[in-house]
Amino acid sequence: MVTKLRRTKAPWVALPFEYSNGPVYPGQSAGFLGLRYAPLWVKDDVNAPNFRQNTLGLPSEMTLERLSQRRNLLVSLDKVYDRATRTPAPAEMTAAQGRALELITTPKIHQAFQLDRESDRLRTRYGRNLFGQSCLLARRLVEAGIPLVLVESFGADSFPRGGTGWDMHTKIFDTLKTEVFPIQDRGFAVLLEDLATRGLLDETLVVWTTEFGRSPKINQYAGRDHWPYVYTVLFAGAGVQAGVVYGSSDRLAAYPATNPVTPQDIAATIYHCLGINPHTLIHDQQGRPFEVGSGGEPIWGILA
């Protein structure tokens, strides 16, 4: 939606992996908007020493001139295919490839991926792990002009290659204390501090959210299960008041008690802070109208 409505040339970026348990779960891309509005997925290990070369590096024999010539040839072939088949697929692919090419050829954006330009001290402060270095890369991308960055967070650094992540149906107390909090608290706190120190936090909205919470009761395996009725979302920057707690739950943390907020309200607040009217109508491929904010209203109580 941001790419479509703000008409930015720069793509939005998602990292460090898609959420998948075999097939990739839906809801992580552009949906019916099409491939041209999909994110650039950075799936290389941002904590690896050779991260920069793997992600956007070109082979030594591939000059920018040769790359541009290949790009022009591809566009020409796509036009021929499009005329022959009357399908929008080539145009969708061409738009996505064009944004990827811009990342490679725009020096400011290309340099943003060079994490080795940061001091060892700052990289260590973020945490030498997948989440910490992803937060650092997110800051660099925002600083370079990327309009939207998604950092998929699964808690423990080993996830999804193993470990429980945030989905703690067993041993929740030990997992939080030893695996999740040391990584998450450090990376998120340093991100906010770094943005503020650089003068970026006032114009950058940081949102930490999830699709559901955890059950108020501990199960038989010393864990907590899925619970959609109440959970916490954190907003910072971009006109959000600091230190404000909006709403409350009942005494069991089972259901909202005051100022309940819906996922649609969360979306509307994000759009509002991005300068997009949440009541803006867009249309799907069948021409059906949808509000970008799905009928939600900005949470005025948290905004300055």
C-alpha cells in the first residue's frame, strides 16, 4: 500500500526470512496488489561476515553498463511476450526487477547494505545475532530512504532453523529468560536509541506487534497457548507520545477492560503516521473497493 499510494520508486524491504512451515504463509507480501508491490526479501544471513557480497554484490566481470544493457533487453522481451499473451505478468515482473535494479545501482541504498561500515562497537551493542543485525540494517535502510522495512522477529536467534521462538507452548519462563529476552530487548532498545541519536525517530514510526497474544493460563507443559483476545502492541516515534499506556485488560490479562483497540485501528494508525488517509479506497483486480485501513480509526490517544 505504501509503495502504491505514495508512488515511491524505492521498494520496501523485508528480512531476514519469510515465515514458512513448508509453504510460505500468506499475508507477507502484496496480495491482490500484485508482484510489482511485493517486498524485496533479504534472506541472506545479515550476521554473516560476507553478507554484503551475497546480497547485492555483482560478479567482477559484470559492470553497471552491462547490467543496464541486460535490463533493456529484458524489458524488450517482456513487451513482446506481453503482446503475444495479453497477460500482466511481464509488467508485474518488470516493475519488481526495476526496483531491485535500483537497489544495486543507487549508491546510497547500495551502501546501506554494507554493515561493515558500522563500528564494531555499535554492531556489538545491537547484538551479534540475526535479530540485532537485522535491526541495524533496518536503521541503515530507513536512513537511505527506503520507505518501509519489515523485520520478522521469532524470538530466539536459532528460529526458524530450530528453537521455539515466540511460540512458547512449553517452558515459557526458561525460554524467555535465556533465549528470547536477551536478544530482543537489546536489539529493540538500541534501535530506538540509535534512531533518536541520529535525529530519525521523530520522522520514523517503529511498530512492534504480532498476530495474537498468549493465553492467560499456564498449560500443563509450563507454556502458554494462542490467545487472540488481548495482547500488547508497541508504537514509538513519528509523533507518538512517549511513556503512554493506552487501554488495559482485566485482572487476568484475558480480555480488554478499557479502550479496546482492533487490528484495523492499528493499521489505521500506521497509515495516518505515514501520511496516508486510512479511509482511502483502493480496488482489487475485480474492481471491488476496499478501505486501506479496513474501517479502522487512528488511535488518537497515543498521538501527540
